[in-house]
Amino acid sequence: LCEACVSDADCPYPGDRCILVGGLSVCGRDCSFDGTCPESFTCGDAVGVDGALLNTQCQPKSGTCECTAESAGQTLPCEVSNSFGTCTGVKTCSATEGYSACNARTPSEESCNGIDDDCDGQIDEDLGETMCGVGACAVIVSNCANGVPQTCVPRMGSPEVCDEVDND
């Protein structure tokens, strides 16, 4: 939202349109599916860069993407990306200081901490399993459960019996 554009192709998703907001050509966001927009935005008719009336695009409630006294408190979506992923956040308009830095976390390698470190919508995934013990005492445990690193503890052995199992 509010990224500069020349045509609809400059906007990231199908249905998003390059619209006129406060005299500038910026990306709107298609809101025809559920009629919702981020805070500070409203879903409604917009004017495309070609002057055509467009339906259902998210656009700033303030009527501008610029950070002005009238748009103080307005938030714009933003993201921080690196090789681990992309985290989303917002930057907020302060009439005296302009837009703040993006408050999105910096993506990092997934670790066992109950947080979606790489911002892929999954928490503590792909952290593997550990096997310990031998025979009937062998156990396989996930390395992480509910944000807590797990310790592999083999089952207790029992006296050996004639059953073709390594009971002890």
C-alpha cells in the first residue's frame, strides 16, 4: 500500500491497482474479498492512473500517503526481508518526525523459543528429532516441544527374557 507505481503491474498482487491518492500514483490493495483493510485505510471506490473508476481498493482514510499533520498516526505496512524470510510490520506517521522506521522483526534462523523466528507462519518447525537408547529402550523425541528444548531419555530396561527383544 502507498508504494509508488506507474501501472497495475507495479503492484504486488493480482487485484491490486495503481490508484491516484492525493495526486500521486500509488498501489492500492484489493479488498473485494472481505472488505477489510489495514488500520488507517478504508475499502472503497478509487480512481486508477488512467482516470477510470475502480471498485474496492484499500486507500488511506486521510486521503494521502504523505506524512502530514492531517495524517498523523497513519500507519503504512512494511516488511524486513533477508535470506531467512520476510517479517511484516508497520511504520507510523508522526507529524513532526515523518514516518518511523519499520517495526517488523528481522527474520532469523528458527530456534526452539516459541516464536516464529523466520516469519513463515510456523513456530519452532524443522528442528529435528533425536534418537537415544538401544533395543526396546530406544526412544525418538522432537528436539523442541511448545518452545522448550527436549532431552532424549531412553526407556528403562527390564530383565532379559527369551522373546527375541533386547529387553535390557
